[in-house]
Amino acid sequence: MLKISFKAQLMIAAIIVIGGFVFSLYFENDIFYNFTWAFVGVLFFINPVYPESKVHLEEVKAQKAMRIAAVVVFFAGITNGFGV
């Protein structure tokens, strides 16, 4: 399985969020922006990468922390109205 680096996944997430923001502005509907944040949460939950130079934890603990953060981002995207 191909493992994407933290930097590459962060760039992909930024492009997805910007795309969702543009769609929300174009269609005047905030649901696109919220779903993109939820999708980014799922992306980091499936592939829990972390910056190895900044994180000095065991791999299992760092992946668990990233998965918890991904769930928080997912629920924030589903429940909050970012564009409101």
C-alpha cells in the first residue's frame, strides 16, 4: 500500500478545502465547505500520517493521536456551519 507523506497529504487536504470553499461561494450553499472538512477528517483517519520531525512519540501513539484529531475534524465538519 502506498503511504503518502504528511506534507503531501496536507497539500491534498488544502486543495480539497479550497475547492469546497470555491464551490460554496459559487453555488451559495455552505454544505460543500462542511463536507470538504468532513472528507479531510476521513482522509486523515484512513491514512494517519504525522510530521516525523516534529513528533517524538511512538508510531502507534502518534497514529492514534492523528486518528482522534481526524474524528474531531470530521465531526466539526458535519455539525458546524463554517460559512454561516
